[in-house]
Amino acid sequence: MNVWLWVVVLGLAAWAAHWGADQLLTPLKMLRKQWGLTASAGAAFLAIVTASPEVAINITSAARGVSDIGLGNLLGSNIISIPLMVTIAYFASRRQFKNNKEHQKHLDTNLLALNKRSVSVLSIPYLAIIALVAILTLPKAWRGLQPIDGWIMLAAYAAFLMHAIIKGRKKGESVEWDKKKVWLSVAGAMAIAVGAFFIVKATENIVSVLNISEIVGGLFITGIMTTAPEVFKTWSVVKGGEVTAGTTSVIADNAVTMTVAFFPLALVTTPIEDFQLFWVNLAFVGLMPLLYSVFVHQSKELHGFSRWQIFVFDAAYIVYLLTMVFFVLKLF
């Protein structure tokens, strides 16, 4: 099949997987209200579903014997997602919100304002998860993803989720369950599985035609394609006035990707064939939430990102691309 047809298949499969995740999101949103979770804690809880396409892709890649596609997807999606979603959220928030007089101050100061809880509840625990991945995979004696590493990362996600829920509880609300939406959720789960299969299958064929390695295909094809649909969700949520929820959900999604999506790759034992490529990418995975945590504290009263900090996020991703092209892959 022509490479462009596989590109179309990849795009449709990514859309199907994210459509499925959106349908599955409905019952979890209702549970979030019922349990009384704040925006930051709710993001950690809802990430179980919003990151499900990445988890399904890694399960599929492990099952098909192409774990390097899953490994590339795990790293690539976590590098591009934070600068991309923060930038999208900034532009989506440049408008007036009804019943939010404080927001005018944020517009006047060119600030993407966030709840300060997002750092302690999400970004710092996520940094701890990345540090744990480094400890488990970088030392020569432990290099690679092994079954014991997978179980440790599952436990790390359980701790991440419990920490977020404990720190972000408030009084719950009564909700009314809709049977139609429950059945749509079932259809969503099927769409995720089918979409993930064709994402991996399409990536396999594209990397074969282009004669590039599976991990590079995972980094720059699968990783980017699985992140792209999140742009529309972030734009929609932030534009609707939920700035913290729309912006911080990416941190929670990445935490799930680095733990739950790590598990299937570790279970089948994924070796690290190119150590330099792996550690450089892991370093940039860690750099993005580090910038997030450092930048978010504007002052005692204001928390969020100013315009020049948004530029730094985007510049960091450009530096990553240049590093990969000139020093790791050595294309020129």
C-alpha cells in the first residue's frame, strides 16, 4: 500500500482512538462530580481515559513484537505535549469569560492563569515519576524495560492518583446516569482498541517504506499523531472558561503514559538499542514539567505562564528537534 494511504489510515485511526476516549470520559466525569474532585485532582483521575489511546498503542505494539514503536510513542508524546498544549491554552484563553471578573486581570497582564494546586498535585509528582523511570532504565546493570520495572511503575501511578485525590477532595454532587452515554462508552472502548491496532500497523508500514527505525517512527510519527487530537480538546475546554482543567490535563495524561503505558512494554522486556537516543529523549521528557513547575509561580497572588514563558516552552521543543537532527540522528 502507498505510504500516503498509510498516513491517511494513521490519521483516521488516531481520530477513532481519541473519539473513543471522549466517549469513555463521560462516566468518569460523572464520577468526578459525584466524588467531589477539584480540577487538578479530576485531571489525574480523568487521565485514566484521556491517555487510554497511548496505553492501547503500547499494548498493541508489545503484542505485535514492535515494542520500539511503543517506546518512541511514550517518549515522543510526552515531549511535545506540554509545550503544545500550554501554547494552545494560552491563545484559547485570550477572551472574556462570563462570571469571571478576575480573568480580565489575566488578559491585561498577558497571563495564562492556573490554580497553584496544579504544581503540588500534578507536576512535581510527575517529575518524581520521570526520575523513577531514569533510575530503573539508565544504570548499565538495569538498562532496558523489564517486567519488575513495569510493576513498579504501576505502583507509582497508583500512588500518583491517590495523592491527587487526597489533596483535591471537596463536597460531592448528585449526578444522574444516562444509559445512552453508558452504551456510547462501550462503543468508545472498542474504538480505542481498533484505532490503536491501526495506528501501530500504519506506523510499521510507514517506517518500513521510509527505511527509518521503529523507535524514530514512534517518536515523530505515532507520538505526534496521538497528541494532535488533544489540541482540539484543550482549545475547547479552555475556551469554555475551564483554564486550569484544560491546561493541566496534559500533565496527568503524561503521568499515565509514563506509568500505565510503560507497563506492557516492560512486561515483554524491551531492550534499549540506542542508549544515546533514549537518554536524550528522557532528559527532554523531564525538562518540560521542570519548566512548568519553575515558571508557574508568577507571584504570591498570581500563578500561571506569561507570554515569554510560553515562548520558552516552544523554544525548548525546537532545541529538542535540533539536538535530535544534528547530534543524535546526525542527519546532516
